[in-house]
Amino acid sequence: MECRSNCGACCIAPSISGPLPGMPNGKAAGEPCLHLLEDMRCALFGKPERPAVCGTFKAMADVCGINQTEALWLIDELESATC
């Protein structure tokens, strides 16, 4: 599965416990990443400073659902189940 345009759920829904450029304490679940652009793309995509956790995320139907709303819900459910 390819990432859905204008989604960005993976940059909003999960928490990131490690530091990110400009976010030394990571980010809380539900908080948009500082590097999420208006068109829901990552400003760090393809750059060496992009965190490994972001680079290893793979879009999959069971995580991303059929639209952004479903993706936000599914990722939030996974976040809740694993915290």
C-alpha cells in the first residue's frame, strides 16, 4: 500500500518517545509533528535527520484504513493498546 495523499495520520496519532529535530522530548499522541506540512507531507522525508521510527513506518490497510479519519482512529487504538 502506498501512503495516502493529504493524510498525515502517522504524523499525528502516535506518540514518539525519542527526540525529533525541534522536538527534543518527542511528541504526544494526537499532537501533529512539528514537521508536518500543510499538505500533510513530512518536511523531513528523505533527510538524514528524519527519525528512524518515522522512516520504518509502512502504510498498511490494517493501520491506515480507507481514509484519514479511519487511520487516525486505528493508530490511536494501537497507541492505546501498547502504551
